Amino acid sequence: MKIVIKEKEKFNVFSNIFRYLPLFMDMVNIHVNSEGIYLQGMDTSQVCLFELKLLEDWFTEFETEKSYVLGIHCNTFWKVIQCLEDINQIMKLEYDDGDNLKVSLESDRINKYFDLPLIDIDSEMLVIPECEYEVDIEIHSVNITNYVNQLMIFDEDFKITCTEDNIFMKSKSESGSLSIEMNDNNIILYSIEEGKKMEQTFALTYVKNMCSFSKITKSVVINLKDETPMRFHQSLDDVDIFENSKNYIRIYLAPKIED
């Protein structure tokens, strides 16, 4: 197996994914096959699911003769690839059925070679069913991150309410409350089923962690459906319609059950 990233922008995306993954999990299995790589994992509370899909043509070079499952420690892997210090440096990942993943950072000025011991991680791959969501909201990443930080001033949870005319996010406690009404100026895309009113409550701590990944892309799509986990979808392709993205980050968060 050999995977190469030369483009600085794609290296930054790849690096930041592993920078923020420890917010949800310490270790993860990287599934490698002829089509690309796939990651999936849940947080320790079993309420938040992360998945990453990168097809083979997303990388500068991608070669593998068979499928592999490579268990790695997320924080260690991020620290290793952060040792890149030259803008023209190339990152290579190589594996040959041994006990270690080989990571190379190469340039005209300096080369660095790492051996990372692989970890046996006992985890089942979940089948995520296809879902027709009732609400789709595409919003600038910086905006949703700011709103979540502000909502956390008053509570650990927030309620999102969507109608055909408005989108509200609200947190409330004895200390006070904040209600944010979104408008066309900060919404890129909004669709909702005709006549639908959606109300769901989510834990802000998890949403804040999800927003950490939003720094990787300029926008994020929030998908909602009654009695269904909220989905954060971030396209890693240059596409106008988010459903057409083949390379993506997706994070699912179960709604809180109202007493």
C-alpha cells in the first residue's frame, strides 16, 4: 500500500481531521481498499458517530493490491504528520503487511521517516442507512461555530426550531437566555418539507466538538429529521450540490429526549 499527498491544501485537510478526531475517539481503524480510505467511529458515550470517506483520486498517488484495516492512535498520528516543515514537502503512507505503518515526509531539504506501531481495535462497522432528511441547512462554518459558542453561555443544551419562514436556535437557563434567528444573510441554502415544523434538542458540548471540523471547510450542511440523529455534512469536493460530494466528513448526533 502506498498513499501520497503533495498538495499543501489537501495535506492541511488530512492533518486537521486527525487533529480534531481525539475530541471523539483516541483510536480509529483506517479501512483501505482499491476505492480509497474510510474511517468510522463513535465517541465513548455512544451518541456521536464520525465518518470520513476519501476516494483514491483525492490523493496525489494511491496504490493498494488488497484491503487493509490499519488501527492507529489519532493524536500520535497527528503529531507525526505535523513534523512537516517545508511547503514543498511530500507525505507518504506505506504498509507492507508488517506491524508498522511507515510515514515519510520528504523534500529537497530534509527527509523524515517514521514507523508507527499498528493497534488492534475491536470495533464493528455500523451500517448507516440512507435517509431522506426533512430539513437541509447550509451555513458558513464560522457562523455556526460562533452561534454554538454563544449559546453555551446559558445552557448545555439548545433547541433548534425550523419552519418554512424561520430558523431559531435557543438556549435558556436561570442565568438568562439567547435566541438566534437566522436569515438569508448567513444561510447559503435552506429547504424544508412543505408545512413542516421541526423542533429538536441537542447537547451543545458535542455540537461544539463537531464545529471543530467545520474549520476544515468554508461551509457545513446540517440535515434534520424527526426522531433521527442530526447530520453535519462537510464536502471535500468542489461541488455546487452537497449530495454530489464523493469525498466528505459526516458527523451524526442523536437528539436529546425531552422529559
